[in-house]
Amino acid sequence: MLLRVRRERLERSMTIRQVCDQCTVSESVLSNVENGRMIPYDKLRKRLSKFYGVPEGELFLDVDAAQRYLAQVAGKPRVKS
């Protein structure tokens, strides 16, 4: 499972420590959030969303699951309305 919050950090070539310093959060909390072992509290979700410039609702999506879903939907015929 790759949550978008982790992908955003990796795409910026940042360490957990660098993000923690900017968002005032402990490394253990951010690591647990990035690995899906912890649901981030509201203030942290807002801080990370603002830091990365990504809406909260998108930041904690499972990127792998989203890609599988999109691939599955792309292969299905469309229904005419």
C-alpha cells in the first residue's frame, strides 16, 4: 500500500525528518501515518495538506488501490444513459 502522503514526500526527495520539521510532527507519527498504521488527527491532516498543496481528501488515498481501480474501470464497457 502506498498512500499519496508518502508518495508526495518521495517525489520531493524529502526525508521524514525534513517533513516533520516543517509540519511539527514526530518522525514516528509521520512514519505510522505514511504506512497506514495510524489515522492522522485533524490538525496533522490540515498541516500536511497545506505543506504538500494537496486536498486532504486526496492526500490519504491508497495510490496502488486507486490505480488498480482505474485500470479495472478503463477495461469495462461504458453504459449508455
